[in-house]
Amino acid sequence: MDAASHGLVLDRGRTHAFGRPPGVAEGIRWLFLWLAVVSVALTLPGVLVTARGGLLVLALAAVLALTASWVFGYRSKTAPVWLDIVDAVAIIGIALASPQPESVVIVVFGALWFRSLYGSAWQALLRVCLYAVAMGSLFALWPVVFGTAVRTEPGLYLAVLPTLFFTVVIARQLGKSLVARDQSIGRDRVLAATGSQLLGATDPEAIIALAWKASTEFCAATPGLRLLRVLADGSALRVEGTAGSFRTAPTRLTAEVLFTRPGSSYARILDPAPLNAAVGTPVMWECLAFEGRDHRGWLLVGAPKRMPAEVLLSVRGLVAQVALAIRTSDAHRDLTTLARTDSLTLLDNRSSFLTGLAETLAEAGSRETQVLFLDLDDFKDVNDALGHGAGDALLVDVAARLLRCSRPTDLCARLGGDEFAVLLRNTTPEAAASVAQRMVEAINAPFLLGGAGGRSVQVGASIGVATAAPGVDVEGLVHRADVAMYAAKARGKNRVEFFTPGLLHTDRDLTARS
């Protein structure tokens, strides 16, 4: 069946004949159903007055059969040939029982207006022929039943025939236009809803999930529409997802399916055979560029017989919405990274370190959480002797050595100046002491600034270690590690000291004297 036979219903719930359904196309079908029923009702008074005996039974049975056939077709949204045959036989029965057989023309036109909104063009042509044969058979049946010639002039019958064909053509065009309008409204609603949801989406996976949800709704609103998202994967194409009906959903396609222009996102369908094989029927295909941050891809759009411009326009709108959301997500991710990263060393900054420590304490409490506070020894001498550029280069190298001494699960940060901090998760104090000592030894090794022909410098590192304890918050834990670091400096530098409560008194005494 073609698109007109599907009859898009925005609310795909159960349809009944008494309440007008939503959607323009279904609303018109509902009206035409009642038009057909009323056309039958208009013939009943004459039948009831004049028909007697078997003719009356025949007329009532025909009316019931005709009405039941229309209601069944309306509810099932189909128009099989056997229903047309039932209609034609019922039309003959009503005409034979009517005192004026030509009045059945009203019923024929009512049936055509309603039935022509369903089925294919060939079914519509067959339907007209069946109805025409039904009316023409009266000239042969009337003398057999009544023994006299039918009173209707053959010229009137012949004059009606062209109008029947024109009625079918007009009704079908009207139905197609209404269905296309309903489908367009459905796609617009999907675009509007998806656009509002994408406004608050920053996670790329959530954006892609919303895009495929919208794609599935697009295909539901446009019968016959198929969508495939493909990515370049070496010498082939990887299918990332599909929407719509496929006989066998492909996972990979040969590169020959698309013609691509090197260095450009332009592509067009070169060999649709593998795509049509996946669908199970020939389909018209179009290719739209679908650019992501880290990859190049395309959206393949398929539609039966032809690609309606309004459908392609709606899909382009969806692609543009998703692309904009992905770019916004990338910008949000970049800004988030900048806000959390030290611009010189690319380690986490102070704010990010405190956030990570707070999350760790909230999850693990005081269980094996260690904080290392590190300050470089004699860093000022490097700055004074070689300049701030050399000092910055030294800080970058220090950051790299800290990362090599820590695990991926640990968090290294530059707090400012030549101060660094390391968060050790799920680590015992003994293991923390070992890590801190490795860092002292790594940083104490000479640094070569300026490449192979540069200058070798040497600094040290004083590290304070503090273990999370009940009642100690984030700032308090960092302060304890800081106090321990100052104790390491006071006791000779280039060493590791653990925090002990007694160091707090020393810290307060030093503060009071200063």
C-alpha cells in the first residue's frame, strides 16, 4: 500500500466510528465514513415504503452489509478487494429494492469518496470498475426480477461513468495531501520536542540517544522512511544505527556504496544495491553529512518510490539540531576541562582537587584516603638565576614526574606556584609513605631545561602526608598535609613527614611569633 493507504494517525490508539479522531487525514476519513452512511440512509425511506417481502429483506441485508463493510474498513484502515465486492453486491441489492434505482448513484458516490482514501491506485481503478459493473448489471437483472425494463435511461448511466473516475482521482489526491500534511505535522512535533530536550543535553551519548529516538519517531510518522548512520571505518563503512523497517539491519557496508570527496564531508550514494538488499525492496536514497567531533559520518535517508522534499527537509532539520547539540556539548566539555585544569602543567587545579577530595571523602569516609602536599625546595633560586620561563619549564617536568610516580586512580594537582598535591585513594599510610619517597627521589634527580643543549638544574621536594580522619573536613585535611610539609622543610628539606597532632601546636606557635 502507498502512504495514503496507511492514514497517519497522530494518536495511534484504537479508532471508533463515533468520536472524531485526531489528525486532519483521519478526521476527513471519519467525515467521509459518515457521508457514505448518510447516503445509504437517504435511500431507505423509499425502500421501506415500497419494498415488500424478499425485496425488503434483501434491501435491509444490503444496507447492513454495506455499513458493516465501511466500518470494518475504517477501523482496520484497509480496503481489500473482497470489501469492494461486498460493496458492489450490496449496491445491486439496494438498487433492486428501490422504487427509483438511479438513486443508488448517491450511495456509489458516497462509497467512492470514502473508499478512495484507502488502498493503491490499482485498487481504486478496480473499485470504480466494480461499481460501474454493479450499476450496469441493473439493466440485465431488472427484467429478470420484475419482468419489465428498468426505467433508468442508459444515457444517464453513461454520463455518470466519467464522473466516477474523476471522483476517485480527486479523492485520492485529497487523501495524499492530507496524509502528507499530517506526516509533516508529526515530524514538526518530533523536531520541536527533540529541540527542547537537546537544549539541556551536554552528554554526547545522551544526545545520540535522543537523536535515535527522534529518528524512530520520524520513521513512525512517515511510513516507508528508513535511516542509517554510517561512519568511515578504514576501507569500509560501519553502520552505527538504523531506524525504520529493514529485512536485515546491516552492520557494515562496502566503501563502494558511497562516493566521497577527499578532505570534504560531501558524499552521494554510488551503489544502492546493498542498501536495497537490507531493506528488501528498491528504495530511493539520499546522503546527508553528519559530522562529529572525532569522526566523519553520514546519514543515509531512504524512501519508497521517491524522496519527498519535505521529508528530506525535516531530516536535515533533525541533523542540524543534533550537530548543534554535539558542538555545544564539545564546547561545554572544553570549558569544563579548562575550569578544572592548571593551564601550565595540565594537572588538575586547586578547585578540581578539592572537589575530587570531597567526593572521595563522601564515598569512602576515612578509609585509606591520603593527601600529599608537596613544595619544591630552592625553586626560587631557579627563577632568579634562569628566569620565569625556565621555572615554568621546570614545573611542567615536575608534573610529569609526579604522574609517573602515581596511579591512574590517583589525583595530581598543582595548587599554585610551586605547590602540588596528590590524592591517594584506597591507600594505606605505609603505601603513601612509599609513594611520597619515590616522588622525593624522582624530583631530586637533575632536570635538563631547554633540551639537549640546555642547562641542568636540581631542586628538592618536601612532602607532607595526612590521613583522612573522622571529623576532619576537606580544608582541614589539606591543612594538615600542609603543616606536615612545613615540618619536612623545618627538618632539613627534601624529605617526607607525616602529620601528627603535635605539629598543630608548632604551627600555631610559628604563626603567633610571626
